Amino acid sequence: MGAQAAINAPRFHQQWLPDIVLMEKDFPASLETALNAEGYQTRRRGHIGLVNAIGVDAKTGERLGAADPRDHGAAVGY
């Protein structure tokens, strides 16, 4: 997965206490249903975190900026 695709993907957060899986609203309802069936408690949230990244192509060394669309970010360079 490229940097921009990874940043665009829905996010989740889970920790021991409280033992709840926080999920962004973009996850399919079927995933939440499956997690609940396995005994996990879930709660939906708008967005979790803001991320920006620089992906580096291992073959060419080209750097590709990726910005989080959740905050109307933009990747720029010089």
C-alpha cells in the first residue's frame, strides 16, 4: 500500500482500558457486526488522528508526499 492509500484508509484504536474498539465511521457495518459477534465492544468516531507522510520509492529514491484528507491537508515540496 502506498503512503497516500494508507493515510486515506479508515483507522481504529484499541487499548486495554477501556476495552473498546474505536472505529472511524468509514469502516463497513459488516466489520463492526463481525467484531461484536466475536465479543468486542465497538464505538464509532468521526476521525482518529491526523497523519502526514513521505513515501520513498526504494528503486528510484523519489519522495512522494501524502497528506491527510480528514483535515484538508496538502503535500507540497520544493
